Amino acid sequence: MSNPLCKSIRRILLFITIVFLWPMSTTYAAPNLNVSVQAGLDQKSKEGRGAPIIFTIENNGTEFTGDLVVDTASGQSSGIGQSVPITIGEGEKQTITMYVDSINDPMNYGSPTKKNIFFYENGWRSGEEIKHSGSQLVSSSSFPQDSLFIAGLSDNIDRLSSLKDINLKDRQGTQLLNLTKQDRTLLPNEKKGWDAVDIIAADGFPIADLSQKQQEAMFAWVESGGTLLLGGSQNISAEAGIFSEMLPLEITGNQELAPALFNEKFKSPIPGFSTKLKKDAVILSQKEDTILAASELVGSGMILQTSFSMGSEAFRSSIGSKSFWTELLNKRDQLLNSRPMQPYYNSPTDDLTWSVGEANELFPSFKVSTPLLFGIIIVYIVLVIPLLYLFLKKRDKREHAWWIIPVTAVVVSFAIFAYGGKDRLSHAQLQHSAVYFVEPDKSLLGYYTEALLTDKSGDFTFAIQNPSTVAVNSSASFIFGSTTPPHHRAVLEKGATEELLSFRNLGFWNVASVYGKTETNAIGSFETDLTLEKNSLTGTITNNFPFKVNDVTILSGSKKIELGSILAGETMNVQEEVKATILGARSVSQSGYMNPSASSQEDLVKMRKEGLLEFSSTHLNDSSKPILSATTETQIMELSLKDRKAKNSPLSMLLQPIDIDSKLTGTVRADGDLMEMEMRSSSGYPADLLDEITKEYIFSEKEYTQTWKLPKDFTDTVKVWSKLQLFGVDYNRYEVHLLNVKSGEYELLEDKANPAIEPADNYVSKDGEVKLKLTFSDAQMGEPVHPPEIRLTGEVAK
């Protein structure tokens, strides 16, 4: 073979080698990521609650630098991609914890979604997705919102076995989360990681050994409403770490506690301690002179400490331990002054979308003066064309009409467009609506929604204060079962002080909304000194917020007592006639201003206010006290559009429980809207409330007990109940029996339109409860029914 021929063959072989083997070498020289996932605490989560996700990532290829993106959902119509920057070298293995606002299993909504974990080399903005092996989907065992989650911290979870399966009022089962098997370094170091938990139970667990961030996260969780349950221990002060100065009990020595101190089902002595109650602490359980449990309020939550060891064999093996916990933890709920939980959970984000979001997305600039536009068109049709014709005819220039008429039409059309869009061309527009609950320490906890009206197409980025949850409103197809994942619409990047939300590829004059939950440090509060006597409400309200408030209103039951406005730092004198002898908790639902054809800017603002009020009646309505509400045009939380000009229209609503001194005299009346009402079947399940306004329920079992509970002011003051009346009784659907508390027997009521019992003392318990039993016929079960309403009349002791 000649030398030139050999050279040619070598070149061809080299070319073939490059063409076929180069892609293989490129593929080989790439990251090769394998992922495993643990979601929630003990692989369990609650609907709509925050949770940790722990990723274990192993790289068997070249170094990876880029973003891990996880698609999450806050409800049926909201979803977002959450991004974390990571770098994993060749052959490395990393554990990464991401805290998300909620984990909702897409299969809950019948979705075929199989992937919500993504990796982008060089970042999600411009990078390429890298395929990975292992887990493709974040999921966990999801439980209803009203499940009781107890996180167990101990050297052995069996020591906390007495907390399993306890049956608390308004709770749908109990889950004892086994965190003892978990590496302590993986316990949450952000408050959001504890969000699904109701109680953290620590028995001999050294909280002090946790990192500073972990302890601060636990403290923030307690402040926002959580309960830290600590068992008795000789070294409790050292073990409690950040909580050591807040313990309600001081251990003074060892003491064996007699079984009779707990309840009749205890048979053996319990190892315990002698204790001393600290200042401001409250005793929750005591027999004779022995304190068994006490509490200390911390923000909206509490520390609950026992004087005995929860993990001792004598306590946890007793059949009386569960009834002891049930009684103690129900007292905890009473001390926290919380109302019963709603039996069915709706995602706050979904509810924000409908009750507030729709009105918040209606911008005033959408409305164009119809008469003006109609007038322009009439002038154009009636005047311009005839006048133009006469003008051209007079000058004998009619042949120019072919271009003058189209040009005039274009000019008029452009003028109409410019007039209609004048407020939407020069800058983006924002509308911010938020509602806040004023906590005892003057901090604020609430929900917000921000609507953006774009003035051009492209990406838009918001900076949002931390801590806040963030979700965007998307159609269900974006989240569940679509080929377009949520992070293609919006991505969230979390920082230490703020979070960046980027909407991607929004169109011209497009509307997009952000929703979430937020909290602030102490800002201010209302100071009240109010008295209700003989239908007259008098006193003062002082505005200690650094801004003017409007629409000051007292909410009680379905009543709204409107009072006006108060400047910052000023005091309002109150003198109002009120048709009530007492003011109590507001109704669970108050319908909003649902006028879809708002005719003015005032109507749009009113729709936003009423939407916030309606939303808060469901999601910020835990207090059993009257509520003082007010609005301000000040945006309280820090939320802004970055690198773009925008015109903002903020509206914030404040809600604060208040005390009103009710001076009851003579004959008083207590209507049902002042009482707490609970409806449970004989098997313990609540009836389905169809409509808060019509008070219609669905009853699916044969027998239900209806319990009415009077406010404390009545039980403390009224000594004689002279009359009990029932209204709206449907005898065609059910029989009504009334509990005689003296005999302990239920008595059948006669078939009367509005039955009345006089006197009524035998039917009202010492703690202010009236019980009715409704017995349904099989044929009527499962249909909408109106249960009885109640009214009590009594005499105040002189």
C-alpha cells in the first residue's frame, strides 16, 4: 500500500473515531447524580403545613455546579418551584435540607405526576437540566390538618408510648413522631421545619445539646403557638437549653407520687419530684398540695412541664395515663384561649385565591369610560366621515378619500388605545392586600396577596421578607399532571433575610399574583378600656400603631359595631348603643362584598376589604373574645418589585382580640351567636357544615349531640336561668331530647314550633353547657338539615 494511501486511510479512521467516540466521551465526562429523599418528620406531613425535605445526593460523575429545584404545591390551584444552589464534586456525597411551605401529594387530586425533583447545571435561569437516578418525586404520608402531631424526643420512643392514640377534642387521631431514631443534626434549624407539629414532647432529652439555630427554631415555633411538653427531670434546667429561664416549675427534690393523685386507674406509685411554682406560671393539674403539671405562656404558645417522669415504666404502663393526658391537654387548649378547630381543612392559599385574590386582581385602570369611548366612535362615524366627504367634494379632491379614511381610522384607534391604556403603559402596577392578627407581644401574624399588572413582557422578580411563605396562583394544569412543571412559571430562591420570587416569561398586560403567610416583629397594638352596661358601650380605644387606621370596627357574633378612624398615637372616645347584653367571639364566617360589576374605585377597595374579612373569619379566628378590626393604607410587610418601576396600592387589615367589661344586671339574654356550638355523632365525628349563613348541615349518622357553651361572663354572673327557647326545630327530620343535668337523663321535647322550658336551671350545667340529642330517621339522613338554634334568658344575682 502506498504511503499517501495509508495517510488517507489514517485520516478517515481518525475522523470516524472523533465522530463516533467524542459524544461517548462527552457523555462520560458529565455529572452522574443519584438521589434519595426523606420528606416530613418521621416521613409524615400535614396538608398545607411546612416540612423539611432531606436530600442525600451522590455524584458518580464529574463536578456538578448548579441548582436543585423542587416543585411544591400549597393547594389545588397554587404551586411553585423552589431552588437551592449546590456544588457536588466528583465522587462526593452530600446531605441537603430544604424547608418547604407545604408538601401536598399530587395523587391527592388524581394526578399522574411522577417527577418534581430537577437539577439544572449552571443554574435554572440559563442552565440545562441534568437527568438523575434514584428518587424523582418528593412525597410523604400526608395527614389531615386536624390530626394531632406529637414529636417525640427521647433516647427511646417507647418512653413516650403513653402519648400514643390519645383522643383530644376536635382532633382527628394522634400521630407520635419518632424523632429519636434521627440524627440530631438533622432536626429542623428553621421554624418551618416544625410547622406540622402541635406538641414537642421531650423526656430526658438535652435540648441544650442542639445547635443554636436548632434551639432558636424551636423557640420561634413555640412563640407562634406550639407547645413544648417537658417531663420531670433532676437536670431539667440544664437540659432545657434556651428554655431554661422559662420553665414553670423549679425542681426542689425527689418525691414518689401516689397513684391516687393522677386518677383512679393508676395502681402504682410514680417517680416524681417536689416542685415550686415560678412567678406567672399557671397550674394545670394539681391534687391536694401536689402540682402534677404547670405551664408558662411564651408568645402564643406555651411550655408545659410535669413534676413526674413521663418515661417511667410505672406511668407509661398504667391504663390511666391516656385519660390523664386527655384531660391535661384539653386544659392546655382552654388556657391558650383557642376555639374549636374547623372539622374540614381548606388550604389558606386556595381560600385567599377566591375570597381576596380575585378582587385584588381587579385594577382601576381596567375600567375605561364607556360613554367617552362611545362618544368618540359616534363623532367618528357621524361627523368625521360626512364632514370629510363634504370637505373633499368642495375642493374637488374626492380621489384622496381612499387613503385619508383608513389613516383617520388608524389615528382614532391609536387614540382610543392610548387613552384606555394610559395608566398601564409607563409602569407596572401592584395591589397589595394583607390581613394580620395582633399577638399579645404586639407582633403580627397574617396572610397576604400581591397582584402584579405588567407594563411589558419578560421576567419579574419580587423581594419578600423572611419569614414568609410564598405561592403563586396557577391553573391546576400547571401543577398536577401537566407537562409544564410549576418552576417554568415561577421560581423561589431563599435567603437569610429575604426571598426572591421570579415570575418567568410573563406577557404584556398580564396579571400574576403572589400569596402566602407572613409574620413581623412587634409593631404596635390597640389599647382598649371598654365597658358594656345596659346596652351602652362606652370607653376608649388608643391606636399605638405608627400609622393612621380606618374602618375601626368591633366584631362580635354576626354584629359589626363601626366606630370610625384613629390617627397614630391618638385615642378615640366610644359611646355606642348596642343591642346586646354581652359581646363575644365573632362568627366563624362573614360573607364578603360579592359585586362582580364594581362601578368605581371605592367599590374595588370595598371588595378587597370584605374579602379580607371573610377570609380571616375562617383562618384567623381562634379567639373566643370580641375582635377589634381596622384597616390602613400602609403596607406593613416588606415586599417589593425589583429593578422595575411600579405604582402600588396597599391595603392592610388588623385584627386584635379585646376584653370588654360586661356589667350584667337584671334580666339578660344569651342568643346562640354568642355561644360556641359543637355537633358530634355518637361515634365522635362532626356533622358536615354546608353553609355558615343558612346553618345547614349534612347528618350521616342516626344520632348527634349538639353542645352549646355560654361565654364565661354569663357563667360567672347569672345564677338563675329562667327560660330556655329553641328555634328552627325540624321535627319532620329528627326528634329532640334535652339533657337534664340534675337527673343526668335526656328528656324528649314536645312537637311545638318554638318550644320553651321554664325554669331552665336544670338544663344548664355549672360550666355553662346545654346539650341536645338529635335522633334522625334513616330516610332523612344525608340530606341538608337545619339543627335547632338556642336562646337562654336569666337573672343576674343582685
